Amino acid sequence: MNWRRFPFAAALMATTLTPAAWAHDVALSGQVSKTPATADSPATGSSTGTLLGSWDITDDWSLDGSFGITREDLSGDPTLVRASNIYALGLGPSWTLGDHWLFVGSGTFSPQSTQLTDSTLTFADKAPPAGVKDHNAQIRADSTSGGAMLMAAYDTAGESDWETSVAATLTWNHYGTLQKIVDVKVANKSVDSATLAAACATETTKVCKVLRALLRAEPDALDQGSLGLTATETIFQDWDVLLGATYYVYSKDPNDVGVFSVATRGTSVATPRAGASSVEYGEGIPLSAFLYNTQIGGAWHAHGWKISLIEAIGGYVDDGGGLTATTLKASYKFNSNWKILGSFTFQRDKDSTGIVTNGELGSLTLRFTWD
């Protein structure tokens, strides 16, 4: 079997290496997405396998870890496009304080991955040569990332039929990337970099910002910070109402580092006690750099079942449009040990010109908890 083509199978094999000592729970998750290719996000989807585990060290402390493998789907000539696996590692402690408080910290790391894509550079005005607007470009990106997360959560924990859970999450991510244009062609004729640079010399459009970053062919970096708040209110034991919002800040304009998604795709890492990556909360898959994301939803849970419906609205930086995403989630707890979770997200993206495209994401998770 070619493990580079089947990351979920590779993660499944890794479960045989998970030690039972100290273990609290272990989960295996698979995700498949289909999204439109854009200038910011040349991938048309991805498949991801993630192995998660939580180990109890004391009654109050545990250690959470995760390992994920993402394989991107790229559009274009298969002889010109390719992508290496994206590996994501996460590790951090969890501390339970009494019956109400939970504190979680984690560090994440994604080693270098390479993506070679066949993209189109579209200028707002016709640019040389011969006044052509669209240029076919081959882009190479070598990217790494790392980050940290802190979360504090409070839960009323069974004091009444009306329960409240509130969580605040602070994250920092650092993305390092080397991106460059390998080749640009118009009508099967190569266009030199000097001609492209001249076409964008005085332009302030998003395409020209990306183009100038790619023409530099120098290492670049981007820091991203976010603050997220979520609140869940349980009504009459069986019904939940969810509200959430996340705001993002950046060390520089994300468009100044070239193709944004190349640096960030596949680097979200889940931890069992902290929740999961952004898509698990029903936020959708960002095709550009998020400025904010909000969620509202509801859930019913009884007899081992939990069914949730979440609506998310997100906006991209630089008036780059945004997304709306509708997520249906269902989970069933067979017994005290086994639980299965599934979700499906339908996403609608609108770019800065008002063009709407659709995407989908499906996930399935199997979790085992030690008694």
C-alpha cells in the first residue's frame, strides 16, 4: 500500500503502537473535504487522518497528544502539480481544578511540506504581454508551522437543569514559507519575471500583492494570533444552545506572504480534552485568511445520542469576502467505552467580487475510553 496516498490508513496502523498505560482515551479521526481552487487556495480538497490520545498522569493532570497526516488534492496537469504529505504534531497538558474548571495548554508543530501547483494569476486590468489579463503560473511552496494554545473552561457541572459552559481560547501560530514562481506562460509562451513585476509596479490589488511576494522567492514568515470565546447553555437537560466567536490578528498582511493556504493547510491539531480543530466546531474551511468567525447552533442529547446543527459566518482580511457554513453533527455512545462521531459541513464562499462557490467537508471519529 502507498501510505503517502492513504494518510487515514497510516494513522490507523499507528493505533497499534498506542500504550494502554496511563491512557484515558484514544480516538481515530478521518476527514475528507472538497473545496474550490482559488488564487489563495489552489487545493481542491484534502483527506486527513488523525490519531489522538489522552493519558492520565494524576487525578488532576493529563497529557494530550495528537498526530495527523493530510494529503491535498490539487487541480491541473498531474505532471505539473504535486504535494507532499503534511504532518501535524500536538502535545500538551490538561489540568482539572475541582468540579468546574479545566485548563489546557498545547504546542503544535508541522515540519516542512512542499506543494507545486498550477495556478492562474488574474490581473484587475489587462497586463503585458499583449494586454493579456490571465497568466498561467506554476508555483512552488515549502512551508513549516508551529504554535501554542491556551484554554480555560468553566462548567457548572450538574448543579441544575440549566447548565452553563464557557471557554476562552488563546492561540498563536508561526508560519514559515519559501514560495516562488517556477514558470509563467501566456498562450504557451513563457513570460519573464521583469515583465510581470513591471505590470504590478504601481498596482495595489490583491493579485499584485501575492505576485510580488512570489517574485521575491525569499524566505518569509507570518505570525497569527486569535482569541476565541464560546458559551454553551443546556436547557432542561436535553437541549443546548451554542454561541461562539473568534477574532484573528496577523503580524503583517497575510497576502504579503504569497499563497496563504499553502502555509496553513492541514496544520490544525486536535486534542481530546480541548475539543478539536476549527472544522470540528463547524466553522468551515477558510479559503483565505480569517479576520473573524462566528458560530451559532443548537444540540439535542439523550439516550446516548447527541445531534447538533451549527451555522458559521466568517470574514476574510482585506475585504476578501467570507464564508457561511452549515454543519450537522451526530454522535452515539454505545457504552462507557465506545463512542462514534460524524459530521458534514456545507460551505458557501464569496470572494471580493461577489462570486459564490461551494465546498463540502465530512468527518468520522471513533473514540475508545478506558474505564
